Amino acid sequence: MDVYRTPADSLDTLVASSLQPPVEFMGLARRALGDLGAALRERRGRPDAAALRWRVLKVAKGGSSGRGTALRGGCDGELVIFLDCFKSYEDQRPRRTEIIKDMQALLKSWWQNPVPGLSLEFPKQDTPGVLRFRLASTDPENWMDVSLVPAFDALGQLRSNVEAKCQAYSTLLDSGCQGGEHAACFTELRRNFVNTRPPKLKNLILLVKHWYRQVCPQESKKKMPPAYALELLTIFAWEQGCGKDAFILAQGLRTVLGLIQQYQHLCVFWTINYRFEDPTVGTFLRRQLERPRPVILDPADPTWDVGNGAAWRWDLLAQEAESSYDEPCFLQAARDAVQPWELPGLLHAGSLVSNHRVLGDSVPKTPRDSSSLSAVCPRSGSRQPPRLAPDPLVVASITPSMPGGVSDLSQIPANELDRFIKDHLQPNPQFLKQANKAIDGILSCLNKNCVYKASRASKGGSFGRGTHLRGGCDVELAIFLNCFKSFKDQRARRAETLEEMRAQLESSWQDPVPDLSLQFSKHTVPEALQFQLVSTTLGSQMDVSLLPVFDAVGPLSSGTKPEPQVYSTLLVSGCQEGEHAACFTELRRNFVNTRPPKLKNLIMLVKHWYRQVAAQNKGERRGCASLPPAYALELLTIFAWEQGCGKESFNMATGLRTVLSLVQKHQQLCVFWTVNYSLEDPSLRTHMLGQLRKPRPLILDPADPTWNVGCGSWKLLAENAAALETQACLMSREGTPVEPWDVMPALLYQTPAEDLDKFITAFLQPNSQFLAQVNKAVDAICSFLRENCFRNSPIKVLKVVKGGSSAKGTALQGRSDADLVVFLSCFSRFTEQGNMRAEIISEIRAQLEACQREWPFEVKFEISKWENPRVLSFSLTSRTMLEQSVAFDVLPAFDALGQLVAGSRPRPQVYVDLVHSYSHAGEYSPCFTELQRNFIVSRPTKLKSLIRLVKHWYQQCNKMPKGKGSLPPQHGLELLTVYAWEQSGQGTQFNMAEGFRTVLELVTQYHQLCIYWTVNYNYENKTVADFLKLQLQKPRPIILDPADPTGNLGHNARWDLLAQEAAAYTSALCCISRDGSPVQPWPVKVRALWGRGSSLCWRAMWSGEGRDSSQRGGAQSGPGCAPVPPGSVCPCGLGFSRKVRGNISPQAAV
């Protein structure tokens, strides 16, 4: 980690591998500080909280961790608490001691529930007005020293990129404060000044700070300038010498060290927050600039000279800097010395103070501000730093330098993204008006003068779609020419039409729009005439592609599709992929620009991020494969919104996080729409199936099915997307990552029937490594609870059972739910389960927290902080795949079943007691968790895959607007799937599309369903038989839980909505064979056989003839359930007369 011995071309690797702090530790620390801020707001942990005479107005995070410049191996953080009891700067000093004492008590109380993976330490409190503590990682290499500072809210609620109020500084200077005494009041401005900088500049800051840490002995650091002074000097060097997102780190480091050598001449300041125009501030600033060099004024607080030449030993740093130029870090591969940046010509000279060099913002000129100064750079091999000409006084103008004038997205706080878009990304209305006028003039000129007449024209590109960014956008002008009678005509006659159009433009651009110039591109393409409309005064430009095309679609009224013949003709034209995309410009434009304004804002944000990545690709990775077009990101954003949200108002950070998650899954992306073309036409269906067999990513243009806009290299985008997920723009106020919408990279209804098995494997099956980790953790938790709960109590834990989908082997990939049922000796009957619940939950929670502290789990073990005395839950989350997690509900229960013996059914008395005890359906369902689990867990693997597919479909349906009522419970769909498989007589291997189609068919006929099993209960006991008879006479559908007969999973739910979705899916691609015919369901009989109305009753009986499972039978059966002989009576009061398939005995009514 020695910076000197690191070769110049390896400095980036040094920063990435050794200087950037661990993401997990920073995430934990951010989360802890966010939670602490919330605790202080709510004043949790103080019984006398109401008596505290202060209230938190807001909390701001500062320090290097807040600015995004924290180093690995120890960093600093600042938590500034703005209080309502401070009405002025002067109020802070007398009251701070008392308030610090209150906050220390709150802090200690808050830490009674520590953040896993962190420890809290209190060092010696030697700084007045500040409460210092350390958050240390379990890894001793990383910690954060936090200063908690109560402060006066001088600025109020600041919006992004808004200047501070002038009054705040006038009042500050009138308060008689010492230099930097009230710096904490301006923490937000200080943080925003630094953390909006490009990532690579922050990497340079880390490198400079690492050098500073390396060369300064610990004992001498009290004499050295603060590291923050080096941060500001680095920003100054970059602004003056580079200003680009991509640069060579060695050059930047060399420049900063050169400035350190010139410390006696440095005077650096910015006026982005305070200005000379205010008389009070201007007079004060002039006095500040007379201070001994170096002067480096804090850009947020003009009273704080962080350079403080009179106090700090800059000479020692300068000596170290001067001795470093022959080190490997400043030698290129050819052993030539790395050259520093050339400092640009400095704009103004003045005479406020003689014999001092001033590098900072423009000072209002006086009559003597007349001379100028240029930077002088050292010759090759020189050991001297960049030197400035020896004029008496220089004032250089500094403005925040960002690509295109726009801040780095990564450090914009998540809650300020909307403001960021409005302030920086939305295009200049004045330029749009100019450009629109110019385009209309161009179209009018061509229509009037061109030999080739147009029937009409259409504006496309990002300009036409309404997704253009400030500073530069693109527009496609599709000119539909009468001379083109087919797609093929375009290629043959395009060159002559383009030549004619250029000639007309060159001769007719006589009366241009004021302040707007037309410049033809030096690079030509055969299919378009390219030029730019440039406004120098507004700093904007528009790239125009003029495209003469065949009018394939013709004028369309709103909401209508093109005729299928249009696409059939396109496919037989022999065109290359996307060759004739311009013919469909209007359809493409209409697909996007009818979207809600906020969705377009999200598209702008995604494209801004894309533009930043593209700039990096251009600057650092020449020769690499090109990125996919920005239009692909537009479509991906629309897809994410449609599938995950669909609302006009949403959280911008959530939308961005969703798109970035999909970018990272680019190898699985399959995105297309059928709003303009459909699968009903045979030629189109064949073409689409061919497209769907191509490698991913596949993102088909919704206007042109031949154009896969997803082509290109996604690797760089995916890398940057992963890196951005840990940045401020995607972090909540609590310091936790913003959750994305639930969107998969491919859709079930768009998946060909023959690919359903692949779909399940890719998207639905959980990660096997994560499942193994979860099972290991659950076993440890269960064991810990059995051994430690109620240790000093007569209550005993009889057993702990895992239930839910993860226990049954049907869990879906991503986030799933499960139950952990704790059977206790204190319950002797069903009705006692509600007794002592709060005390029991409290004890289990305490033991879970102890387990959390004592066991080194491979997964993140988090206990819910929702303080409900009757509910307890926890989650297990993968440490490497954050989207993989299982949420557990802990349920105390009566051990009604005792120790189950494999292959046997429960005692009938269990169900007799249940029938006499229950008051509502499924009330005591947790008592039968083992039976519910066993009913599914032994099924064939492929049947479990079908269950996963059905559950996924169900969850997609659950996202749809439902109105009143709710869909049937998911467990009911699981049982319906088992029933379909049993009735079909399918083996362990079957056609997945047929199975899925069968379940959909059963759902559409829900009003006929009456399904139950006698694997655990039957009609032999009169009480149970009478109860079953009542259950089976209820309105259809009926699906009884095979473990708990009180649970009717078909009752009182919106099956009609589910049936509508099922009917729609039967015509979807997932239910269509390759030849275009519908997939046929299995021959499962569902028809009116008996009973009131049109209902069907399948009764499962065991006959011992199952082929694949000990539980194979009718709707479902189990060992010990004897077949009903012909002529016997079903519990529902109906007779049986015939046997079907040998092992299934549904009987027709006699």
C-alpha cells in the first residue's frame, strides 16, 4: 500500500483494492447513523423524553464519510443535529454541555439494541460542544470516528444546488465568532460541495489523503493541516488543470504535490455559497485574503481558513512532496517523468494585497485589476512543481466543473433526484423553441424546393419522444417520399435523394434562426444526412439526422395498429436488422412520448447515467466494444416502470435502482411489446419465435420487430450499475439501499412454451448456495431456541418446526416467506395458544437476539424492530446477493400432533378437538405445519417446479388492480396444482406448458371445484365426518387444506379476477405451441356431476397403486385411508359407483 512504490499505471488499482472502504462496513455505519438520527428525533430511550426542552429539526451527515472521501482503515463522520432551541449562533455555546449530556444518555440507550457487526466505543471527550464516539467493525482494520454536534439551523431546508441565504453569512459575521467556530451549521453545504464530484476525482482525493497519512507520523499530525485542506486543494487542482471525468491519477497527484510545494503562495477560495457582492461578506473576505499563506477558505464557511498558514507545518509536507518526484508512482512505463496538469491562464490580477499569490474565485475588479498571468509548467524531468509567473497578485476564476455542467449522479441524495433532474437535466425551453422553429423551417424548405416530394414528415429521436437531455439531444426527421413505393426502393434511390436535400439546405439556409447555426457533420452515413443545430449562447446543440423513407404505415389515427400486411411485407423484403426502422418513426415516438412526465424524467436520469458511463468508455477504454444505444435504456426504463410500478407518481430512486438491477441482469433480458405487431399473423409469429431464440440481451423495438436495440457491449454498464448501488443516490435516509421494484428480466407470458423449464431454472428456482446457508442457519436457530428458551421456567420447548414454501421446497427466487413454529409445553389445548403470548414472544425475541450475537452466520440475520408484543419476525439475507432473502414469522403453538411417525396419520381425536375449538377457518393452522410441509415436500422435483411457475403467475396477477376483495390464498393454488398433476396421471417427467395450461383451465372453472384429501383426516369418526359434510356443502370453489379441514382455501376470494387472468394467459406465448396451436391441458375432468348447482366433488382415497410417491392417489390420498367400496356414502352425502385410472375413485352419483 506504499503509494511511492506503486507504478503510475497501477494507482487506479491501488485505490480500488486498498483505499476505498469496504462497502459492507460503510453500509452498516450509514445505517447505524441513520437509525441514531431517527432515535434522536424521537428521543427514544429516555423515560423523561417529554421533559427535554429541545426538538430535532433535521439531521445532516458530514465528515469524510458524508462527503464520499472516506479512506479504508479508519475514517471520520459528523452527525450534526439541528435543534429548535437554538435561535441564533450565540445560543449554541451556553447550552451545548447540557444538550450533549442528554444526547449521550440517548445514545447509550439506543445502543442497547446494537447494530450487528459494529461495536460502540467512547474515547476521551476533549472537544467542547462535541460528543465523540467510534463505530468499529468486527474487522479491526475499519472504524469510523463520529462527532455528534448539536447546532443552530442557520440555513433551514436547503434544496439541491440552491445557494445559501446571504443573511445566514451576514448574521454569522456579526456574531463575533472565532474562525470556523460554527462550521457545523454549514455541514450540508460542505458535504454537497465535495460529494457531487466525479468518482475519479474522489479517487484522487483518496490517493492524496493516503499519501498524507503515509508521510505524516502519528505524533506529528497535530501540527499538520487537516486532511480536509488537502481535499479542497485536490478539487482546486482538478478544476484548474483538468475538469474531466477521466484522467490519469499520477498526473493529478503530481499536480497536488506541486501546489503543496508552493504553499507560501496559495490563496484558494470559492464563492458558490457566499459572495463579494454583499458588503459585509465582501469586507470580511478581503480581510481573510490578507492572512498568511496558505489561505484555503472553506467553501461553506468563510470564517474557516482550513489552510491556516500561521498555524500548520506546511513546510514539512512541502519537503516530503519535493522529495517524491523520482518515485515509481511518478514514472511512466518508458521511465519518463509523469507531467503535472498545466494550470490554465489565470483570468484576473489585482492589488488587494501585494506580494501574495491568490488562486480562487473572481473578485470584483477595481481600477487596478488590469494585469494578467499565465501558468508556467516544468520541463520534462524537472523536479520542480508547476510554477506561476511572479506577478504581485493573481485572482483566478473558479466555477464548479462538471461534465456538461452537470453534477455526478452518484452523490446526489436519493430524495433530491427529482430536483436534480429539474435543475440539470431537463432541456432549455428557449433552445427547444429555437430548434423547433429551425426544424419547421428546414421541412418547409425541402417541401417547397426539393425535387423529391414528400407526403408528410415526422420528428423522431429523443427530441420527438420527449426524452432529450439538456446540452445535447438527437432528432430524426423522417421525410416520407412519394417516389418510394416499397422498402426496397429506399436503398436504390437514397444516395440521390440525400444529395438533393443537402444541396437545397446549403442554398436555402439564408435566414437562420437568431443565435442558431447549422453545421454539417464531417462524418457521413449512407442512410442519412447528418448535421447539427448549435446555439453557442445557450450552450446547447441538437444532432439532426434527415432520413428519406418509404411511407410504409401511412397516417394512423390515435390508438390504432398498423395493418399486419405492413410487417409481413417488411419481413419478406430481405432487409437487415433494423434497416428500415426510420419508416416506423411515428410509432416509436408515440410509444414513448405518451408516457407520464415523471417516467420521462426517470428516462432522462437513466440516460444521464448512461452518458457518464459512455464518457468513461470513450476516455479510458478506446478499442472496446461499443455500448448499446441510449434508446435501449429508454425502453428498458419503460419496461421496468410498466412491470414494477405503472403509476404516474413514484419514488425516483426506486425507479433508477430497478433499471440498474436489470442492466446487471443483461444476459437474461428478453423485452418486447406487441402494441403494434402481434403473434396472430403466421409470418410474424415465426419471425418472433426466431428472435426469441437469439442470445440475450434481447430488447425489440416496439415499432420494428426486426430491430434488437439491445445489441452492444453491456459489461461496462453492468459494472457501473453495480458500483452505483452503494452510492448516495440509491441510499435511503436511514443509510440502507433503496429497494427496487419487483421486476424480472423476462416475462412469463412472453416466454415460448418450450422454454418454460429454462424460465423456471433461470428466474424462479432459489440459489442453491443461499438455500444451504439458510437451512444451516435455521437449524442453528432452532437448536438454540430449544436449548435456551425458558431455561429457568417450567415451560419447555417441545420442538421447533420450519414451515412455508422454503420448508416445502417450493420457494421462489428472491424474497420468500416462511414460518418457524415453536411448540411449547405450556399449551395443553388449542384454545390456550393466545395465553401469555406477549411474555412468550418477549422471551423468544431475547433468545433470538442472543443467538444473533453469539453465532457467526453465513447470512445476514436481522430481527424485526417492529415492537408488537404479539408478533415476532426475522429475516435471513444473503451477504452477496441482497435480493435473496427469507422472512420468517415466529409462531408459538400447541403441540396437537405430538411426535409424528412417518407413514401414519394423526389420531382422530386431534381433529375432534380442533372442530370443537376453532372459531374461524384455519385459526390453528400453525399446529399442523408438519403435515402441510410433508404433503408437498415428498413430491417429484418437476411438480415442485410447476408449483413455482403457478406461484409466480399468481404473484404477477396479485399486482393487478383488484378493487374490493382479495385473490385466493397462494397455498390454494399450490394444492390445485398438486390436484391437476394427480388427476392427469402424469409421471415425474411431463410437459411443463401442459401442466401450467391445466392449472389455468381449472382456475377458469373455479365455480365447479370441490377438492379435498383424506391423507390425514377422513370420515370414519362421526364428528369429523359431520364437519366435513358441512364443509363440502358450502359454495364452490372448495379446496380444503389436507392438514387442517377447517381451512377452506377457496372460500370468500376473488376467483373471478384470477379466472380472467387465467383465460388471458391461455392465448399467451407461454401457452402456444411452436406451430401456433394452443397447448392442450391434461384430461382432468371438471364437470357438473352432482349436488346443488354445477359443482364437482373429487374425493381422494388410497388404493396403494401410486407409481411415484407413497402419497400418490386421487385428488390426494395417503396410507391408511382405505378405498370406499362401491355404493358407500361420501361425507357430502353423495354415492360413488365407478373407478377411474385404477388408483383414483371419484364416483358418479347414483
